[in-house]
Amino acid sequence: MAEKTAPRQWPTTDAGAPSATSDSVLSAISYYLPRLMFLHSRYAAETHWGDLFAVARDFPADLIDLRSAAFWDEWRIRWCAQGDRYQSVSREARTAAGRGRALRGAAACYHWAEFMDFGDRDRKLGLRSRVRDCFLRSLEDSHLECRRGELTLAETGSCKIHYWLFLPPAHRRPSGPAPCIIMSNGLDSMTEVEVLALAETYLERGIAALLFDGPGQGIHVGQVPLHIEMETVVEVLVAWLRLQPGIAHDRLAFFGISFGGYLALRMSQRIGSLFRCVVNISGGPRVAPFDGLPRRLRDDFRCAFACGEPVNMQALFDVIELDVTVPAGAPVLTVHGTLDDIFPVADLVDLDRIWGTDHELIVYEGERHTCPNMISIWSLLAADWVAEHLETS
């Protein structure tokens, strides 16, 4: 008979830390809760309620102020610790399924550790690299069919543009070539977490999904400035898609969330003829005045647009504003909230009037940027809308 092993005790939070109820932390971060619990994913990196409560337990009461760097420092430390626990579980896992699930949990924890951390550029980049490493290792044990690659464009310097083509599962795949949707990150999202979670709603409908890290997006945030003329990148990705077996290159769509929604509107104007339809989640033709944005949002924009360096952000905002009198080259669906503080909803109402039948607008009363409390609903509606335009059954 095998010798019985001693019970294992996993470390949790520091029992000696000053205490505060978990409710206080959860109340403070209520805006972010739907994002932290982003959809129900099978393949994307994902956290669970238990992870959140482990992070919130005994959170120092004097640090619960989201306007302070001290809150986000403590937040980062605790999410990193939870990610390390998942890494330990992955090393001890006895099955491929267990190892993959633990690695996806670790990837998500490291992302939530850094997504609002702008205090140390190298630290942020290091955590993003850990997200990527854990997620890629999780794919080794996944049955998800994925074609990966990278490209470099003269317009984007030496920045390598990573891309992943995820194919629908066999039981959802059409008998002929599959339509495909190209999906763009926002300012602080990561391809492995939020964007892949959203992509799963399209895979379920037999639609392939091409995800990519453009310059200043995903793994490149804070390393190179965000490339506003992202259509130059997307045109090359479309050309690559046309060479891929099993992809219906005449049935393509584009999706963008947050600042990626701005890019979606931009795609519809500049290269809309490449797509059957375009989805814009909470993007708009212009960003609200920079000085009026909350401090952490200003830090977010500086990180993405200028790698944290001091620049005249309002001048950049003025340059990138879209002319809404330029028509869309493909049907566009926009989802927006009345309380959006980044892209004013009034601009979308004007755009909807000007673009007429080429634009469909869904506005959620009382919702803020990306309509976080309605994610599970708008993601379903948007995916069905795309499926209709791509003629899937």
C-alpha cells in the first residue's frame, strides 16, 4: 500500500495584513466587476469569483481608494500571488486538462494584476509577458485549432504583429469555407483574455476569428505607440486570410471594443469594402477632452499612445477625430452606454443620423464605457447580427 502523503496547505493572503471586509473592496471596484468576470470562457484566460474574493480578503482598509497608486500596488501584489498559486497547481496537475485550465487562470490573474498599473513600465511589460507565456502553454493542451504567425510592416517599424486564426470547433464548422471576423483590442485589454472570450461567441456560430496585436496593442502596450492607421495592418491580415484554406475570404467582418471600437469605425470608412459588416463596441468618432478624463484613464491613454512619455494628448485626440460626413463602406452596429465618459454618446447619436441605414445603434441607459453590465447580452446580439450578415445558418 502506498504511503499516505501529508495534507497540503496552500498559502492564501497575508493573515497579518490590516483587515477590511471583502464587501468594501468589491464596492470600490464595482465598475470593473463584470470585466473581471468576463463571460464564461472555455479557451480564454479567465478568473472566477473565488479568485476575486481571495484577492479582496483582508485588503487593508486604508488603501481602498481607486484614485491612489497604493490601491493598485496592493491590487497588483494580490493578483500576482493568485496567479502564482495557479502556476503551482499547473506544475502539479496530473492531466493535460488540469494543466491547461490552471495556466489560463494564471494568465488571467497576471492580466488583472497589471491592467490598471501604470507606475512601472518594465513591471507592466513583464506581467504582460507572463500572461502571454502562460496562455501559449495552455494551448498545448487545448483541442482548439489555431494557426499562429507574425508579420512586420514597413509602416510599423520593427514591431512584430502577432496574429492567431482560431477555427470553429468541428461540430460547429460549416461544410464549406468558414466566414471570419477580425477582432481588435482596446487600450488595455489583452488578446488572450477579453478578446478571445468575445471571439468564442463567434466560434460557436461557425465563424472563424482572427485576433491580432497591432502596434501599441496587447503585448505591445507601453513598448511602441499605438498605431492609429491600423487599417494598414488589417489590409495585410485580410490579404493573408485570402490565402488560407477553409476561409471564405468574401465573408469577412471586423469587430472592435473600446478604443478598438474607434478603430472599427475607422475601418468602416477607409477599408469598409473588405467587410460584410463591422461591430463597434463603445467606440466613437472622437475622444472626450483629455483634461476631463479620470486620472487613471489619462494614464491609460498616455501608456498606449506615448508609452508613458509626456506628450500633448489633446493635440493627438484632435488629429485622430473622424469626420462623420465620410460614409461607412459596410453596415455598422454600434453598442454604447449613456454614461460613457470616453466617447460621448451624443456623437454616436449624430453619427447614427448621418449614416442612416448603414448604421444601427443600440444604447443602454445607465451604462458606462463598454456597457459592462450588459456584456452577456450585447455579445450575443452582436454575434447574431454578424452571423446574419455573413450568412451563417
